[in-house]
Amino acid sequence: MRQSAIAAGPTRRGVRPADTGECGVDKEYDDSGDRASVLRAWADMATRQANEVMRRPADDPARTAALWQTIQHVAAIEKLLPADDPLRDGIVPSLGILMCVWLDSRGPGQQRDAARQAREYTLHHLRWADRTRPLTDPLAVQARKALLWLLVPEHHARAMRALRHGPRQEPPLRASGPQPLTASTRDELAEAIDVLKRLAEAPEDPQLLRLLGFVVSEIKLTVPEAVAPHEENTAEPTGTAPQEDADDGLDDALQAVFAWALEDIARFTGLLLWLSGAVYEVRISTEKADEELAVLGLDRPVFAPLRELLAKLRSGEGDPRVLAESARRGADIARRALRELPADVPERARMAKLHAALLLQANFLVPGMMDFDEVDEAVSEPDPDPASRFGGPGQVTLEQWLTSLIDAVRVQQTGDLAHLERGTARLREMIDGLSGEGEKAMPARQAVASALAGRVNAAAMLGGSFQAADAALTMARELRAAYRRDGSPPSRDMVNAVVFASQQELALARRSDDPTLLPRLVEELTDLYATLPSDQENRFAIAATLADAHQEQSARNQDPAELRAAARYLRDVVETDERRIAALLAPYFPAVRATAMIQLIMIEPSREAADHAVAEVHRILEGPQPTPYQELQLRYQLGRALLHTARHLDDPGLLDQCITELARVRELMAQGHGLPHNVDALTQLSEAYWLRRERHRPTAVEDVNASLAARGEALVRLASDVLLQLGSEHGLAVARTGAAQALWLAYWNTVIGRPADAVDALEMGRALVLRAAAASRGIPELLEARGHPDLARRWRAEVATDRLPSDAPDPLLGRSTERQIPGTLRRRALDVLGAGSGADARRLLGPPDLAGLKAGLTAAGTDALVYLVLGLQPGQDGLALILRPDTGNAPPTVLKLPLLTPGSPPLERYLDATARRSQATATATATATPTPTTADATAEPSGQAAPDGRWEAALRELCDWAWPAAMGPVLAAVGPLNRPPRIVLVPCGALGAVAWHAARTPYGRNGRAHRYACEEAVLSYAPSGAEFLRAAARDRLPIATGQVLVADPELSLLWAEIETEALRATCYPDGLCYGEFLTAVSDAPGTPEDILAVLPGGSSPAAAVLHISCHALVGPYPTRSALWLATPPDGPQDAGRLTVARILDGTATGQPAAAGPLVVLSACETDLSTRNHDEALTLSTALIARGAADVIGSRWAVRDASTAVMMAVFHDFVTTHGLAPVDALRAAQLWMLDPHREPPPTLHDDLRGEAARIDLDQVHLWAAFTHQGNPAAQSTV
């Protein structure tokens, strides 16, 4: 029961005041005596205090304590009031209501005796109000509602659910709460009926009357004779009501079966086994079912009505609703008989199982009919008679199977994650109890393991965690392997295992883009499908999975043959005979068939097929109580297909219908029924509105606004999905779809004159993984502040420093070890913080507004924050959004940039050449044999010269293009200053691969051929405005704090060793040296653990300067880009790789320190991502997120010798001249460009010769390095 149920029922008001508006104070009372005046003032104060407490949110951790303090306050006043004092008319009912709310909010650990005493105290006050106050007194009405709940809490809870969701439908999502104080006695039921009558006389309130009608119906189920034959002014609820007058003999038949529970236990158990096992079997004829039942003992005339019912349930013949209603009525009869039994009699557990089995039968016919609160706890108890128990030692018992089945149905219908966890724990206990190696032991373990894997998969779907999805995949693979090892012909269970594993593999292929998964999957399923007989009961599931796999293949390779194959399998699904499907799956098959029809429209769009699919979906939705999740999925799939068909056929009618379907999906999501990763539904709705707007219809303006709003909601919900992930790789798998959303939204907001909204869209959709990592650090503190220290502790444990994922599978077929479902902790914590849904996640992620960004620019002494955005389609102009400090409420400046269009030749040629060069570099590095004593540091690896030549030409062309495309106009817009402007760039999409500081114009100075952007401005880069703010607020550690210099541990880069020793000799004489050296002694091997230790959040004090000279390569996924460091002794080959994921995921909880180090990555491609550019996940940005103040990284593979010279010059500017890293990098690059450059006096002798080279001004030698982090000019000295 929640506050609304106690204090106001469906009116959702708190402790309601009396007629004058205050809780229990009669304003007409007057007494000139001092005592009366004091009491009145005290009562007024208590009333205000009570109202304030009741207005607090129910989940406020301080609410219960404040409530108890208020109760003591009011109780003290009551004691002082004479029996005839008019103030009692308000004080007594108020005290009863407050006590009722307190009882509802009590913890489960309360002592039973104390709880009973508190209940009696509350009843005394509420009964006084019920007896003495008028029927129409508002406060008395609230007291009677509270009294009704206290008398019949179970009945009231079921009535409230019926009021909200309709009779006999599923409980609300994640419905939970304290157990009732006590079961209602017959006297309390009778008293409740009297209270109901008085409530019915209250001022007319239709919603209250409906609630009372539901309460009456629930009480009738328990003690029908306690209800008067006619209750005036109470509305009889629609839906399932007990058919008390039905005289079809079912009651007598069941009573005869009930007698078996005591007199013929073996026969009773046989019937239970038949009922429980039938749901797994294919339907049979009514005649054959009747024969089975006769063998079970239902052959006498008295059993005829029950035998007829059960035979129809087994065959599935007849109207499902009528059959379900009859099964429901049988369950109600069993329920009433069960309530008559004492708690300690042996037949109680047997009767509870029969009741549950009948409920399940009804629910499989009409999903949603089952009220889970009706299931008696005795259903999970073993039979008191060991000789009557099903299953021997180490086998699954009947009560275990029934409980597991009930758990599965409940989760499927309600999405209750808390119950899912409890059910999963029971399954793990079942696995722990299965022992032995007998003939039945392994099948039993496989069956329970399959159920467990299904629960973990449900957790992944409901909770949204890819960690749970990975666990489900591991389990599925093990189950599939176990059936393969068996070598038996394909069975139902084997096919189920293959389907389940294939669905997990398909999900992995979709989120990982692994090109090897789908071909193997299609081959395996095709072979299996060919071997199955056409009437095999779950052959349709193989066909549906094959269709999905072929469609995914087609989306990747654009092969029409893949779509033809998918269509063939989809037709097989549509034509499947429902009679060949097990009862357990039969209720869900119509949705599977409808989904196949919808997918066929995507392949072969036609108006006729669309109309048929619409009719089928609506037939299902108008049928027996689909859950909101089923409705959402069906409408989403249908809306998506209708959008495709409307676009293909140019059919405005289908487009309107599409919008109707997807708008309903949006409503369901807003009501809390949206599953994670349903963002595409909002994207499709946005596209539908936009398409309708393009038809120039009268609703064009409204459609534009609706489209932009839906796309904005999609971005926020996507951010929520990213927050649910543990680890950057899983976060990236979710976040990568946000880039297109953000760019689309930013572009069109700018076009229609909303540049501020455009910036907001970019901030919401870019760098989501980095932002989620930053938000996650502060979550433990937020949980503690909200009164959840245990969740905070578990959160910290889950994201422990440098946590590495384990590849060890859960021992499904042996003993279970992991008790918690992976990923559910984050869902629970975010729900507690109110960030489990998209709208609230925005608050937790905290994207900055314009005012915050401008304030950050001012604080950092930065002149502009510039977003560079490509056009959406070839031929569309790109744009720049420029934010300036000290511009008040002015919107961002917008620059149209015609050359920033997708497919621009210089950009495309550069991206292609970079990809080829990176691949060649990776191959050469992986196969090279280190020969440090003879290596020519400036020579190209074998086979590398040709790719490098093409790439260098493409780079020069790109730099020529970058000036007119963006940097020239941006620099002009920022305006001439008396100093080079400080600009932070946020390049979006593929523009993130461009070295914008190297953009050049052919009008050079001092006889030079070109002038570069870095000559005109101090340029820094940032993944987003939010990341800029985080870095700009971070101070720099004083250099004297300590330095760590890391050389190549493989000695394959000769100049890396020279570079490191030169820096120690000239700039950092007290610095530590890590790595391998030919002559010097290393202070540490330079493993990833060594480096992480000296980074912020590490086990050692953070170094003020960390300079790393080693190999680094960009990975196939941004999270796998890595520094190649020393491999720990006895470690695997890749243990020396320090990846982006490990840097991010190994961060300790808690926010980074106020000051951070300078990290220099004198290595290849450390500030480059080859894909998912808008996530800006590079080694440089990961280190900033880890807590570095500044990071110098590279956009491409750099030359060893020239890099060593430039790094020496850079560090000289930092240490000798005291420049900030961003200014030192610019100074070093200008030094490289200067044809009259002079080596710094401190330059090491080994580098002086290289410094005299005349080609150092070549763009590929100096422009690779970029600055990320704090753009301010303050030094680190």
C-alpha cells in the first residue's frame, strides 16, 4: 500500500484537512482560557507539521523519522485534550491516518509484537473516527479509507491494482512493498463491509466507488456470505467476477479431488504432475486427453465437469477466453478451500500446488489473468510426506518446477526485476541441489540451466545491461555445446538451446559488427532446419531466427539474395500450424506470426500486406489483455514497417497510420513501460513526422516541432541506456547510435533558427561514454546521501579500480557460483536515484547549458568554443556554431560552411588513405623483429613507403581544403585580437580525424609557401563542451611533484630511448625511467600496472609529468586502441596493452582530484579514432577523463627521429620557458615550421643533428600532435 491508498485512495491526496483546510483543526473552536489557546496553537503547529511530512516523497529516506516525530507530537496533544474537546474531532482521525501511513512505511525487520500493538492503537483511533464523525466529513472519509486498508490489506492491494490496470491484469511494474501485518479475520472482513457501506455514503466520487466495488469483489472471493446481498452505491467492477450461482458441478468435482489431498495422495500427485507437465507438450485431441484423465482417476461421474475442462485445456479446443474463465473459476474454488485449511495441516501444500497449477493453465490461455498475490506461499513447500514427493534426491521437485514456472510468468508479464532476481536465486539453489551422475541428473541440470539462462537474458532485456547479455551468451553457448556433445538426434530441448544461443549470437553480431559471426550462424541454422521434420513443434523458431540473420546480412552486404532467403523463412513462420506448438508457447505465437508478417512488409512492401499486418496486430492488441511491453513491441515493429512502406509507396494514409502507432509507443514509454534500447521507436517517429512535413501538408509546422521533440527524447533515453552499462566497450555499443541523432537534431535546429538547441543536442549526444564515466564516479556519494549505503558499497565494489573482465564461464552444468544477475545493480541504483528513465538521466548526466559553457570560457581565458558540423547529405552546407565568453544571453554564432559537405573529395581521400596506412602500420609493427642496434630510425618498414606516399599527398590536400572549408571563416568570425585567440574545437563526425591546426592558406609569411591555422590561434580540442568544462576546471600539478618517463619496452624504437634519456638529462633530472634501455638502468618495467599506478586514481601519488614513448595503434573499436607497454612476467601476450577501455574502466570511484598531470603520448595515433568519431574515444580523451589536466597525443603514425626532436623542444618550452602545455605545443610546432630555427641550448647532443634537418616543416612531421585538456595559459612550473 502506498500513501495514496491510505490517505486518499484513488484521489491521490495526502493527509487531508478538515472542512477549513487544515489537518484536523476546527477553526470555529474558541476558548478564551490560556490552556485552550496554548493547545490550539500547538494543534495548529502539529497540523502544519503533519501536512509537510505527508507532502514529502515516499522514497525520501528522512520521511519515516519525520513521520514518527509528528506522530509523537500529535499523540501528546491528544493526551492533553479532554474527552469532550472539539479539537479531538480533528486530532484523533489525523493521528490514526498518520499511524496508518507509518505502518505502511515500516521496515520488514519490525518486531511482530510491536507491529501488532501499533496496529491495534491505529485501529482504535480510526474506529473512533468512523463511529463518531459524519459520513460526509472529508477527514472522516480519509480515516475510513485508512481503516479499510488496515482491516483488509490484501484485498485492498488487489483492488487498487484492479482499479489501475483492470481486473485480473498484471501488477504494476516492480510492484513491491511490506507484507501485510496480519491476515484478515472473519470479524475484520465483516467490519470492512460495514466501513464500505459508510464510505459509499460519502460525497460522490466515481473513482472511489469503483475502488469500493473491487474491494467488495475481492472480499466475496474469501467469504461470500459475509457480504450483504445488496450494497447500495457500490459499482460492481467489470472483468472477472466469481460465478457464485454457476451450477455446472465443477465445485463438487473439485471438492472430490480435494479429498484426494488427504486420502489418496498418490492420485492427487499424479494429477498435479499431469497439470504441470501438460504446458510443455504439444496439443492433443480432446478424446485422447479425456483418456489420459480417466487413467488418472477422473473417471467417475462426479468428476465429469472437471474432466471436460481439463481435456479442453489439454487440447486447446474452444474459445480461449471461455476456457481460461473456467480454469480461473476452478482456481477460485481451490483458493477458498485452501483458506479454510489450518496453516499446519499436511494437505495445505498440496492444495496450494493445485491452486497454482490451475492459475497457470488459465494464464497460458489468456496471458495476464494471473494475480500473483493469490499464490499461496505453501506452493513452494515440499510435501510433508517424503513418500509422496515427486523426484528423488538430487532431482527437481514438483514444487520447484511450479515455483520456477510462476516466477517466469510473473517476470514475463510484469517486468519485475526484483522478483526476477529472487527467482534466479531459487534456480541457482536448485542447481546446487542437483547431484549425482545418474541417467536423470544431467537432463535435470540442463533443464534448470536453460531456465537460468533465460532469466539472465530477461534481465538483459529488462535491465538493459550488455553485461547480462554477455552472461546469457556464455550460458547459451555452454548449453548448446552440451547438447552437441550428447550426439542425440535433434530434440525439442536441443532445438530450444540452439535457438536461444543463436539469438544471443545474433544480438552480439548486431552490437559488435563482427563480420565472422553471421555467416557461421546462418550455416549452422540452415543445416539444422533442413534436418527437422516439417511438423517439429519449434521449427518455426529456427525459421524466425534464420530470417533475422539473413536480414542482418542483407543490411551489411546489400545482397538481394539474402532478403529473398529471409522472406522464404518468414513465410514458413506465418504458415506454421498453431496446433503443433506447446501450450507454454501457444499464447505468444500470434505475436511471433504478426512479427513475421511485419518483417515481410519490410522486404516486400505493399498496401495489401500492410493492411493485413495492421489487422493482425490490432486483433492481438484487442485480444486477451496483452502486457504493455507486448503492445509496445508490436506497435513499434508495425510503425517501423509502415514508415518503410509509406516511403516506398508514397502513401500518406500509411504515414498517418505509422504516426498513430509510434505515438502510442511513445505514450507507453512515457508511462514507464519502455524497455531499454527502444530508442529507435522515437527515432522512427521523428522520421515519420519529418517525412509528413516534407509533403507540405497543413500540419508542417507542428510536424517539424514534433519531429525535433521526438528526436530529443530519443537522445535523452539513449543517454540513460549508456548509463546502464558497466564498462566503456558496452557503453560504446549503445552510444554509437547517438551521434547520428545528435547531428541530425543539431543541423535542423540550426536551420530553423534554434542554434542554442543545436548546441544542446550536440552536448546530449556526443561523448556519451566519457560523460557516463564521469557521472558514474559520483553515484556512490549520491546513493549514500539518499540513504542507500549498501548500494553505494556494492557500486564501488563492482567498479573497483582496474577491474578486468573475466572470460571464465558460469559453471551452469556444475555448481553455480555467481548469485547476483550481472548488470542489475546499476539498474537498481539508477532507479533509486530517479535516473532509470531517460528524462531523469539527463539530470544525472548534466549536459551544460549555454550559460555554463560561456562561464567556463571566461574562467579559462578562452575566446571561443567552436563546434564543426558536416552537412547531413552530399550537397548540404556544413556549419560552425561559435560560443564566445561574456556574450550574455546571445545565441551561438552560426557560420554556413559550404565545403563541409559529406563526400567532400579531399576528406574522403584522406580518410581512405589513413585507413590503409593504419592497417599497413599495424601489420608491419606486429611482424617486425626488433633490432635496436642496427635500425635506421628514419627508414620506412618494408612495404610501407607506397601507402605513406599516398597518405602524405592526401594529408597535404586535406590541409589545403581545411582552411577554406572551416578554419579561415572561423578565425575571421572570432575576430582580430591583440594576441592569437585561444580556441577550443569540437569537430563532429568524421571531422574529428582532421588536424585543423594544420589547415593552411597559400599566403605564407616571410617567403614561406603556406600559413597555418596554428600560427593564427592557440588551438585545443575537446570531445564536447562538457568535457572541456571538466578539463578547464582542473589545475595543473606542479612539475616538481614528480615525473615518469617511459621508453619502448621492446627496444624497437631507437629514438624513443634517446628521447627518454635526453628528457631526463635536460628537463627532468629527478624523473623516474620506465621501460627498457641499452645503457641506463630502468626504475620499473613499464607495464600497464606501472603506468596506471602513477595516473590519477592509481595506487601511487600521481606524477606531474608522464611522458610515454612507445608503440601505439588505433584499434578496430575505439575502446581497444592501446599503448604497447611491457608485458608482466608470465602474463599473456596482450597483457602489455593499455587500452582505452582499461584506462576508463579502471578509474577508481570518486571524482578526480582538483589538479592533474601533463601526459605526453609520443607515440602513433594516440588521439585518433577510425570509427564512432562523435564518441571521441581515444587514448588522449581517456586520460583526460581519468584525471589528467593536459594530454598531448597524435593523429597519425609519427616518424621516430623528428618526433624525438619536437618532444625535446616541447618539454624545453614547458620547463625552461614556463609555458602551459597548449602554448608549449604551439611553440614547438612553430619552431618546426621556422626555416631559421635555432636548437634550444639544452637540446641533447644526439638530437642536434636531427634538429638541423631542412624538412622538419613538412606537415606530416610536425602536425600530428594535438592538445586535449585545460586550454588556459597558466604554467605548470
